[in-house]
Amino acid sequence: MKNAFSYIASVIASVLLVFCILASVISVIGYTSVNEKKFKSIAASEHIDEKVCSELGRYFKERSSASGIPAEVYMNAIDSEYVSGIVDQKIDNGFHCLRGGNQSIDLSNAELDASIERFFNDYADSINYEKDEKFAKKVDAAKKNAYRVISEFSDVYKFGALEEHGVLSKVSKLYTKLDVIMTGSVAASVVLVIILLLLNLSSKSATLYWTGVSSLIAGIIGLAPTAYLLATDYFSSFSIKQPQIFTAYTSTLTMLTKTFMFASVGAAAAGIVLIIVYIIIKPKNKASAA
Amino acid sequence: MSNKKRSDLLPHLAAPFIIAALCISVIAVAMIKPYDKLKMYAGIAFMDKLKTDPEGSSGLVIRENEIITEHNGETSETGEVIRPKFGELYAVIKCSAFDVDVPVYWGSKAELLEKGACQSSGSAVVGSDGNAVISAHVDTFFADMDNLKKDDVITVNTNYGEFTYKVSELISFKSTDRKYIVPSEKTKLTLYTCKKDVLGSSDQRIGVICEPVGSAFYTDVKEAE
């Protein structure tokens, strides 16, 4: 150790480098994995459309005693393909909102409209009910309610609730800056490595040591919580009542956690390699490190 | 091992532990606020909108209304309020100290408290004379209550007008103490929630009393009706 200043400065630079590496990893994962393509692929691979259909069937069946409309009136016109389209539209719209935009969602289902109309007409005919304006309003209300329920159940990532309460606009501020954060943190990491190099000019190989230590610690900091979350199956303990929302959230969180864990393992491995290289190189330099 | 080598080795062995300790300490401190925010967002997002059967056995009918939050038409300082029905979404609270816009339901019930803030049906309708008392859960819609400061501006949008208040007093009281939530002759807005307590629900309530600073009744909306 030539002087205390270079050591303390290297420690501080290494601490900052740890945060920059973590920020780089998180922002890269956020940039590459938090998008509509990934979310839709999770929804497809987890067969979320089938879960939505099953929950819709259960809901309409439960409601049938109060509404008098049998679940089949709705469910004969709703299939996985239709629901899958709505789920995808909801995801697309959620990410549009995150980017500051908005797009309309097409819920229309001619078969569903016809099924509801047929049921009301048959019922009115069976009791000789006059099909007046009030009748038309009731049919319209039943259709609107059906689409509202389908829309709610298909919003498996709860973008609607998040938007309604102004949460999405807050998250949007961060999400739209992910590329800037990613570039900034990678650039800051490079700058910090250069600073470490300048601080250890008398023994340039020591830069490998400090960079390696930072990378190793960043890896461990990322690895420890993610390994815990995955080993304890933490996300399964979430108390989300609707199965399609539970599956969507837990699958996405598991995917992100696994990605972060692998990236952390990579960072830790890179750190170990750098430290080993430093140990191998160091004896060749006569000057002491740091 | 020579003394020189030993003196070199020790700082190098200590460095990873020092760096790790510093980083973990910084992360632990820095994560407190984001963790609370995340908990609040998750609480709001995961509230199941369809959990309460609108015509179910509880008899509670929840009415979700579109609240006018931006109005460009004619307004008047005086006007008439529209008394909402029990379980009706009738107002939205906006405030720079709050991270979310808070929907206000008329009436107080557990199901309504899961969907937003609740206004006691015994209190004054926003825009009318008296004490308008609104409460919400501290882990969701009123999570930022302790961010409110004196003179902060709070806007309450309804479908009959927009009402602006200024925080005049920060309050703290026991759940059994009703002095702040009882009807009053003075026109004011009282917002309150439970005090955050790591050991569970708290007997203490915290909140704010706000005095009205502006009323804008929508005259054209009323005419249209």
C-alpha cells in the first residue's frame, strides 16, 4: 500500500462502481425484458387466456342467480382465441400508456352480442313482454356489463387499475428514461474503471483487482436476494385472488428474477476472473498494488 | 511472509468486506422509501374490482362514475351540490403530495375502503357547508398522508364542481376521539388515516384539516342535465 489516499479513493470508486454495475444490469434487464413482447409471450406460454375463460365462466355462473342470465349465454360466445386477443390488446395498451400514449381496445364480439340479444328476445317472447325502449336499454346494459367484465378479467397485469389511480403515469417517467439510465450507468461504469486506473497508476494491474471486487460484490448483492426469492418460491405466497392475475404476475416476476440472477452470476464470475488475473499478474509487477 | 507483503495483503483482503458493507448499508437505507411505495402501488393494483358483487348478498351497490377532472366550461362560485348515493364514486382528490389520484366513495364500508377513500355519509358533501370527512387506508390511498404540509393545496373534483382547499392544520388523534370528525358549522375538509405502525394496526389517527380556498361549480354541466 503506497498511500492511504489511493486506497480510500479506490474503495469509494469501487463502491460507486458496484452501484453502476447494478444499475447497468437492472436497466438492461428492464429495457430488454419489460416490454409487450415478453409479457405477451408469458401470457401465451402460461395459457392465461384459458384461465381468464375459466374465471369468466365461474363469474357468470355465480352471477346467474342474481342476473337471471345463464352463464352459457356469455360463455358459448367467448373462447380462448377471443380472450387471448383482448389480453394482448390490454398488454399493448398498458405499454402504450407507459410510453405516454394510449390506444383503444376493440372488445367487440358479434357472437356475444347476438347471444345476449337472442336470450333476451326469447325470454321476452316467452312471457309476452313488449319489446319497448326499456327492453332495448336492458339488452344494452347486459352487453355493456359483459364487455366490462371481460375487459376487467382480461387485464391480467392490472394496467387499468394502475392507470386509473395515476400510478402508470408515475412509472412512465422512469420507464421512458430506461435507455438513458442504461447508457448513463454503463458510461459511468467505464468512467469509474478509468478513475480506478488513474488512482492506481503505479500498479496498473490493481485496477483489475478493484474492478473485480466491485463486479464480484455487485454479483453477490444481486444473487443473494434473487436466489432467496427463487429457492423459497416466494412469489407463490402472493395472495392474489384471481388465478390469471396471479399467474401473470408471478410468472413475470419469476422470469425477471431469474434473468437478474443469471446476470448477477455473470457479474460475480467476471469479478472472480478479474481477481484471479490480478493475482496471476501481480507477482510480475514489482511495485505494490494500490 | 515479509512484513511488506503482509501489510499489502491485509488491505486487499479487507477491501471486499468494506465495500460490501458500505454497499449493503446504502442499499438498505435507500430501499426503505421505494419499498413502501411498491407496497402501496401493489396494494392499489391488486385490489380486486370485481370482488364485491354489485348486487350481492351484502346489499352494497357500488357505482363507478366517471369524474370530471378537467372542465373548460362555465363555472360559478356558488351552486348546488349533488348528494351521492351510498357506495357511489363521487369525487377524486388530487394533491401534489399524493402519488396517486384518490377516488372518493360516499359512505364508509370495508369494501369501499378497498377501492378508494370513503366519506362518512354523516358528514358534509364536498362543496356544501360543514365538515367533509374523508378517510382511507394508510397502506394504499392515504399512504402519503404524512407528506402533507401546512399550506399544501388539495383539489377535489366532483361531477358538479371543482373545490380547492389549503391544509390549515396537521392533526393526530386517538381512534376513539371524534372531535375532528363530528359535523361542524365551519366549512372544512378533514382527511385522516391510521398512523403507520410496524406492529400492526394503530389506535392513533393522523390527518389534516383543510380550509376552502376556491369553489367552481359547473353551471353548464348542470344545465345539460
